[in-house]
Amino acid sequence: MTLAPGARLGPYEIQSPLGAGGMGEVYRGRDTRLDRTVAVKILPSHLSEDTEAKQRFDREARTISSLNHPHICTLFDIGHHDGIDYLVMEYLEGETLADRLRKGSLPIEQALRHGVEICNGLERAHRSGIVHRDLKPGNIILTKLGAKLMDFGLAKASAVGSSASASPTMTLSTPAQAQPLTAQGTVVGTFQYMSPEQVEGKEADARSDIFSLGAVLYEMITGKRAFEGKSFVSVAAAILEKEPEPIKTLQPMTPPALERAVKKCTAKDPDQRWQNAGDLGSELGWILESGAHSGAISPALTGRSRYRERLAWGLALLAFVVAITIALIHFSRGESKPLVRSQINAPEKFHFNFVGDNSGPPVISPNGKLLVFSATLDGKSQLYLRSLGKLSMDGVPHRVCTYLQRAPVSGTGERRHPGSCNADEVEIHDPPLALVPARWKAFSLHGGEPQ
């Protein structure tokens, strides 16, 4: 039954159709009492005699009304008018995730943010013992305030004693109503996002929603469905037997931790998946926060941007090859220089120190005249500088330099601060990055080229 603009359902005036699904038609409407815009969902007339459909419709009302969460669509009212059962929900301005994905994949940061929001909504539902069972891009709407879950028309109240959630389960008014309303072997849901247990007609619990969410996350990141096929049978076979194409091959900028998180969602065995949406949400939040701090998360590359990146890398590689070729030609024409061997011994009673605190590998200055090395005596290390102008140590005094002190850098190892030599000719500096081994470098304090 299609309602025309201006039709009334109790105090609600129908304005325009918004869409239709397997479990109802949705209209934009106006609450004439409060003068606010609402979404009105009705049970189709051809299903009005279907007892199971009406039970699901009633269950959707109870399901949504028991959930109060910023990332779940709010239920305002339920009613019956002239043989029509209807729900009244908040009107959400935005676009469904399905509509957004028709434009391509989402930037990694945006996909992570929406993933966290969806996890938060699912966690709230699962803690109430409610399983959505039809999580898909079409049931997620993207608003200015974030993602919101819609359409719990296929949701079921978890049976008492379910092992999928340690939180209390929601029981309906009678034991019979607490049982699944679909018979064993009946497939319920949108099959491209079904879990393996749903495809096989088995019981679905909270971990089934996590599998579906993994498929949604995969599509948000790559712009491609995790499980595809030309028919229900081929899609079902992919869900049961195949692994999705690695995300990294489709989106090279994807953080490895994110790919691992999504892969764990889509494990065939429910016991191998994330066991609750809260843990998954925490992991996605950690990846989002870590990427924001380090700058590791970049927008996903799609279409033209991926072509530009490949072109840039190709040109850079070509320039590198040309530079190497020119360098080889230049050096091959030069005269070979004699090989000079030099040996240095540690100061008397000292030992060279290559590892541990106050240590560092010996380094020769670029012009080959100076050597910086670390030596230790009775556990105390010093930094030494000597000239390589002679092949022996005779008559060449060692000049003791102040050693560069270390200061801890949380979570990244150690960083060395600049120090200076007692003699005023040389100053020693640490490398620019704290994550690479220390390399001593010598510079002239009187200007000119580095020593």
C-alpha cells in the first residue's frame, strides 16, 4: 500500500516517500501535535496477514524503544490506524552508507571514525541482548553527528543463556516469544553481508553482527564488497569458503593494524572473531588515535589519485636510475685511488666500547682525517677523537671529549643530545631520528666543510 502526501496516520501527516525495504515502507511525515519532522515506517499491506512479519514488526518497535544511544535511530511512537501498523522514528538528515559507497571508498580516517560509532551502537544493542542480524550499508545513515544504525526489522532477542554475550539478555513477554521466529535452516538478512552461520541457517548471535560489520568496514576502506558473486549460491560459497582480497592490495595506505582488525571480524569461526563490539571499537579507536598523532593515516587513494601516485613513483624511480647511471660513468672514468689501511689501538688500560650505554660505533669524518670512537675504563666510557694522518699512534695524542648524554623518549627508545669536544676544533652531533642507531658525526667549529 502506497500512501499519498497528505494522508494521515493518527496525528502524523505523510509528506513524501523515503524508501522501502523487505520489512516496511518509510515516509517522511510531520507530527501535527509537536510540529516536528519524523520518519514513519509502515508494514506493507501484502504482509499484513503474515503473522511472522507482524511479529517482527512488533519486535522492531520493542527493540528500538529499549535502546537509547546517539548512534541508534530513536523510536518516538508506535500505532495502528485503519488496518495499518506503523512506527514513528526520528527523521535523520544525511545519506545512507550505501549511497555514499556508490561514490567510492571512504578516507581511512573517516572509515575508522564511522567504524567506532557503529561499534558503540552495536555494543549498546548487544548489552541489551539484541542482535541486529541485517547490518549492511543500507541500514547505516551518515549524519552530521555521525553514523546511526537503523532498521532492526530483522533483529531478534537473544535466547536466555546465550554464550555470545556476558551481559543480561532481553526476554519477551512469554517463553514462546523468546524463541527465534525463523525456523532452523531459514536464511534471514542481506546475503552479501551475512555471516557463515546465517548462510547455513544457524543461530546468529552478537558475533554474527561483528562479521557483518567486518564486511561493511572492508567495503568502506576499499570501495569493494568483501564477498561477491553473480548469484546467491556463489556469494554464499564465497562467505563460507573464501577469504576477501587483502585490503593492502586494494588500498596500500591502509594501516596494518586496521587490516588485521577487519580480518579478525570476518573469520569463518565465530570463536576466532572479536567476541564483542566494544573490544573492536576500542581497537579501531586506538588505530585512529595513533594514526592522527603520527600522521600515518592518509586519505584512501582511489581512481585518479592512485594513478597520480603510481606516476609520481615511476618518475622518481626513473630519475634515480638516471642519477645512478651518471654517477657510475663519472667514477668509472676517474683514476683509482690507492687503498690506505690504518690501525688504531685503544688508550692504555681502555677498551673499545661498541654496545650498551655511552657507546657508539667508530666513525670516520667525510674527508678521512678524523676518527671518533668510544672507549671505556672501569665501566666509565669516554668519547675520543684522533687524527688519521699517520698510520701509527706514535706522537699523536688522544684528546678526550665530553660524551653525549642520553635522555629517555617515552615509547621510542633513546635520543642523544649534542655535545662538544674539549678541544675546540670539533663538535659531535647525534643523528636526526631517535629510532635509528647512533652515528657520530664530526663538524668543524671554524666554518668550512664538515670534518
